[in-house]
Amino acid sequence: MVTNSTLEENAADSTPLMLAWKIPIGVFLTSLSLWTSIGNAFVIFAIRKTRRLRTVNNYFILSLSVADFFVGSFVVPVSGLFILAERWILPPFVCRVWLSVDYVMCTASILNLTVL
């Protein structure tokens, strides 16, 4: 059997480099997801608890925060898992739900920004 030793050596050399990139990407995506979720949860909580903040303009901000909260708490973690694993490891129905939530929430976010 004939093998290409150059390709095998390059593949072996690129594995640690890929791992070196996966760690900072994972840390960045995790912190992005956490900050997005926590920040938008604060906005939702503030508008819900403070009666004075319940204005028409703030309801658009509330809607934007809800959409971005779902992006930060569901879309970004699943995307990060897909990026880091380099293949889809979750059940197929999660893929359909992930794509649906991604499209709907990103569209809602863009439309809310347009209204504001």
C-alpha cells in the first residue's frame, strides 16, 4: 500500500495548532454567550419591575432584548459547539430547532433595530 507521508506529517502537525485555536474560540464564544444572556436578562428584568420604564419605545427595546436573549442563550452555544466539534454531534431535530430559532430571533432583532 502506498501512502503519502507528507500529508500524514502535515495532518499530525496541524492538530495541536487547531487545538490552540479552539481554546480561545471556545472561551470567546462562552463569554459572548454569557454576557449577551446576562445583559439582556437585566434589561428584561428592569422593564418588567419598573413601571416607569413601560413606555412604547421601551417595549421595542424589551422585544429586542428578548430576541437577543434567545440568541445568546441558545443560538450562540449551539453554534459554538458545532464550530468546535467541526461536525454536527446533536440529534437532527436540534438542528432544525436551532436554525429556526436563529432565523426568527435574528430577523426579530433586525426588525426591532429598524423600528428603533
